[in-house]
Amino acid sequence: MHLDPIIMSDKQDGDDTELLTKTKPKTKRPPMYKVMLLNDDFTPMEFVVHVLERFFGLNHAQAFEIMLTVHKKGLAVVGVFSHEIAETKVAQVMDFARRHQHPLQCTMEKEE
Ligand code: TYC
């Protein structure tokens, strides 16, 4: 009598290796949001530098550099935060600019 060999193509030895490598984890990291400053022709440079120091914890040199990038390029990302923190930063900057009657615009956008 002839017996064909049984080929063990799937792991069935009781460990979970196959299950672990084939199962996609369903937990996702929460999305992060870029907070951006937009250029305009009226907000004073020193005011923008102050905003960056006050609300984004930048030192004077970092703040001046980012302000200049916005001034030259039209906009720049000033930080990346969770949705709640980004919303708070945008609201703080917009409120501070409004109270000082400057047209400075701050927006947020989902990071892809
Ligand atoms: N362009 C402005 C000026 O020349 C300066 C400025 C920089 C304004 C950055 C807004 O987000 C800004 N006074």
C-alpha cells in the first residue's frame, strides 16, 4: 500500500504566530494637526514674533525665523498638535490678534 506525505502548509502546532502576523491591529494613533500662520501686509513683524513666543513656546531666534518664513513664503507650519491642542492654539492666536486689531490669520489642517 502507498501513502502520500501530508504537507503541513498551515501552522497547526498550537502557537499563535500565524494569527499574530495576519491580524491587522485595529488601534490607530489619533490624527495630528498642523497649525499654520498666514502672511498679511498689515500685522507688524514684532507682533507675530511675540505670538510665536507666547503661544508656541519658541525662543526669540526661532520665532523670528518662522515669522520671516511666513513673511517670505506666505505661510508656515508653526507646530503639530492633537486636535484639541491645535484648536486651542488657533483660538488663542485669533483672539489675541483680534483684541490687538491685527488681521493675522491662524489655521489648522489634518496631517496626512
Ligand atoms: N508681512 C508682515 C509685514 O510685513 C509681517 C507678517 C509676518 C505678518 C507673518 C503676518 O503671519 C505673518 N509687516
